[in-house]
Amino acid sequence: MKIRALNDRLMLTEKGFLDVDGLRGRQWFKHLVFGPPRDQESKLDFFPGIADSMSEMFKMSEKERLAAIQHELWRVARAIQRAASALRGDLA
């Protein structure tokens, strides 16, 4: 039963990194930590939402860019908090 409980917590941890809204402009990608970058020249394959916001920096004003990056950071922080709660067993 302990192994089953640990496995359940690990599955909930992984699900904690999924976001129902998905990535901006690519809603079918739900994982906030791992995913393909929008910019094919980018070598980043982690935190795709943050990487996308940073690569679009020339298309937005400074205020819009900072707001977009801040929003993506908030989404990732929230996902990490969900994953940590799952590991502690708070969500089981």
C-alpha cells in the first residue's frame, strides 16, 4: 500500500505541471515545464511559456512583455506549488 500511495502521489505531482489553458497560442500543449519552443531556433525545451514570452520580446512593448513574462512565471510557480502539495500528500 505504501508503494501504491507513493505512485499515486508521483502521478498527481506530474499532473500538477499541467495547465488546462495550455501554452499561449498553442493550447494543445498543457505541460508548463517541458514542451517544444515556439521559436524553432531556441534550444530551450523547458518552461516553454516563459521561453515563448521572452522570444516575443520584440513584438510587444516593454510593459506588455514584462506582464507576459510575469504571468508565465506565476503560472509555473502555481504549478510547482501544486506539485509540491501532491508530493506532501495534501492532494490525495
